[in-house]
Amino acid sequence: MRYVKTLLILGVVLFLQACGVMRLGSNLPTGIVGNNDPVLVAEGLPSYLMTIDGMIANWPERSSFLQSGASLYSAYSSMFVSEPERQQRLSKKALDYAHRGACAQHKRYCGLQGLAVPALEQRLAKAKTKDVPALYTLGTTWAGYIQAHSGDWSAVADLARVQALLETVVALDESYEYGQAHLYLGVLDSLLPASLGGQPERAREHFQRAISLSEGHNLYAKVLYAEHYARMAFDQALHDSLLEKVLAAEVDVLPTLTLQNTIAQQEAKRLLAESDQYF
């Protein structure tokens, strides 16, 4: 189904958050997100996964460590693990860390997985700006878990909870991580055509806002805009224009986006090659 591919692609977006909150050493964030070789990153990440496990074992209630573990495991399982059973196991561990991290941030976020959506929204209405990292981590990690468990309809039903979390992030601080929450919301709103309940115009606004918040430097925002809005709108001119801009751009204008932008260019090349066949 379409959302499965969507959430797998968005595993790339998780990567920025994963490394941004990790603080094992002053050069770790730049060393990973500033790298333009995804294969090298994939080979090096397992050692950091085991390191964060050890840190969480020693400081089990520290929200920042739990958030880092959640994001790293979710990014790794989404991007670099192909075996379904292993991906499911790692994404479950990631989600467990994310829930624990949110609970450690504030008691109002304990037990969110058992709440009906209206009750969840009531708790989120009390969220503060300082809660944004924990809520963003939980929302994006939950999305990765759903992708890995796409055959489980009880997991898929949690998409509404993911949307509520990310809408809260946008309401509190839409600029967080260059507006990445807007990308998730844009994809969620474009999962279905308008005739089936989708919100394509709202999706377009989310994609455009993400591009604006990164001053055009987040190339993955343009890739997702092309794939999920332009294709749904059957607008080949917009589709090809966005992808051509991605391929012509420098990937390392912002070091924290280098890895993500490198992967975005790989996706843009693939999508552009398919353009005439798709349209």
C-alpha cells in the first residue's frame, strides 16, 4: 500500500533528529549528518546503537538519551534493515524508547499508546515548547513503527495519533529541525486523493512551508513534494521542475543536511527517470 513506501522514505527524515540529539562526542552529529556517503554511515551506526543502549541502561530515566536511542534505532531500521522480522524488532525497541522518553519528559505523556485520539489530543493541548523534541521523536518513531508493521491494522490505526503529535509540534515550533514535521504531515495528508478523504491542498501547503523554513536547502522536502503532491495532482511540470532543482543543488550548504540531501538526490534521479512513464 502507498503509505508503506511513504513511511519508509521518511526514515531518511528521522536521521537528522537521530543525530541532532545524540551527544556522545562533539564531532558525532556533524560526522554523521555531514557525511555524503550513506553506505559508510550504515556500516558505522551499529556501534552507536550499542553505545546508546549502554547509556540508557545506566541512566534509564534520562529523556534525552531515550530520545536519541529511539531516533537512532528507528532511522537504522527504516533505512538500512531489509529483513522484515528484524526491522519489526528494532522499530519496536525504538518506539519503546520513544514512549519512555516522552514519559520522562513529563508525566502527562505517560501511557499515550493506550489513549483514544480525543484523550490524546486533550493531553497534547497542555504541551509546552520545551516538549517539542520528545513529541517530535515520538511522532516520527511511531511512524517508523507503523511502516515496519504495515500488515498489522492495529498499528496502522495509530496514524491518527502520529498526526496529532506532529500537529502539536507544528503548533508549538514549526521551525524545529527545519520544519521536518511539516514533511510528515504533508505526506499523511496526501496518502489519499480528495475524493477518498485526503487533503492534497493542505499537503501542498505543508511541503511549501517545509521548503520555506529551510530556505530551500532541505532537498528532501522538494522530493516529497514532487512524489506525493505533484504526482497526485498529475502535474508533470511541477514534478520535473522540483526534481531538476534538487539535482542541480549543492548538498552541503547546511552541513546538518548533507547526508539527507545526498539521499534526496538519489531519490530525485530515480523519480525523474520514471517521470514520462508515470505521467
